[in-house]
Amino acid sequence: MEEEQIQILVVEDEAVLAMYLCDILEEEGYNVVGTVNNGRKALDLFKKLRVDLVICDIQLKGDWDGIETVGQLQAVRHVPVIYTTALSGKEVLDRAKLTRPAAYLTKPVAISNLRIAIELALYNFSHKLEARPHDDAHELHSLLEKDAPSRETILRIDNLIFIKHNYQFVKIPLEDIMFLEADGAYTTITTHDRKFAIRLTLSTLLDRLSETQLVRVHRSFAVHIKKVEGFSDREITVGKHIVPLGRQYKPAFIQQFQIW
């Protein structure tokens, strides 16, 4: 679903390259909200639409170059930015650094570089880390692996999380989660209408999310406390689902409620 995809704005004044980037991004499961060839058009579109990431060429038509354009966008709100450029001089790089880009890719842009740069940019932004510009695919890949060795990447922005599903990141509002169910090294996230499997144990997922509304009620289950319809000594009703209530987890579960 489009509203669940990462929304990317492409700012590129070479029409052929802009189309090429759009094709790559859509094949990777992202949604391109628009392509523009100058900074003022980019700012106008940025103000109107939800944009999760910007890919911007440094050389643009008009009175703003890519670096000035990004500065104007960041004055509205902060999103991760990936620069693409045929320029690699120190002066340009020093100016670009001032806008704290997530990555700096030289043209022609390799698909592998772009793929890793996007994932790293979103990961770092969601964790509020200072992203560093790189144009080396291997170094970016090693950074990504260092941050999440044999782990699923979870992106979080406010009360939204993004997880990898069918080769794309999909959005899940935390308030839509009904319950979590452990299945060995995997955990299934159940919302009111969908299920997502993520390669993390239940304990690790709860620790990574750090969400007080998600309460563990069994060695294999955690529920969103506001989705509880009723409960007994041994089970909890969450929507149309019945979840077991483990004896050792019952006191902590009961403490979620105020007693009048």
C-alpha cells in the first residue's frame, strides 16, 4: 500500500537520470512522490507532501544548487538526505557536510551503493544518530552490518515503526499493533488487519521498541494494553483473538490498570 511505503523525493535536473532513479527506487519497493529539476519546485512539493527521504543532485538548474536546496528543505523539517553529484572537490564536499547528509554518492550511481545508502540513512535518522557522508559502498555496508549484525532493521519515527516486508519498508503505527507472538527466532506482529513476521525474538523486539503500551503477558506473547477487550485468570481477549496469560506475568499485567 502506498501510504505504508517510504516516500522519496528526487531532485535531479537530468531527465534521463531522474527516470532511471525512479525506476530503481520503485523496483526496490519505495514510492517516489515526485521528481523536480530545481530547488524552488522541490521546496514547494516538500511543503505539500509527506517526504521521508530526499535524493538531491548538487548541480541543479535555477538559483539554488542542491546544497542550498537541502538547506531550505531542512528549515521546514528534517529528513535524511542523500546527495548525488559528478563533483568530488573538497570545497563542494565541505559545503555539503554542513547540511549533515546521510550519504554522498558520486555519479554514475551504482544500485548497490544507493540501496545501502537509503537503508543506512533511514536507520540512522530513526535512531537520531549523526549520519556521515560516504561514497564507498563497502564501507557503508560494513557500517550497516556493524549496527545490526544478523538482525532485522527497525526504523522508528515518533509513534511509527517501519519494518522490512517483501523487500520494502512498511509503516506500522504503534497504536495499530494488537499483539506480538513469538515463534522461535521470529516474532509475528499482528495488527487489526495484517500480520508481519520479523527476524527478532520477542524479548529483543520489546527491548528495541521500548514501548510501555506493549506488555508481555506470556513467554510467547505481548499485548497492546489498550487493545485488551477483557481477561480472566488464564487468558486475555484482544479484538477477536485469545491470548494466554502466564502466571508469572499476571502481576505486571494487572499493574497496568488503576484500581478504583
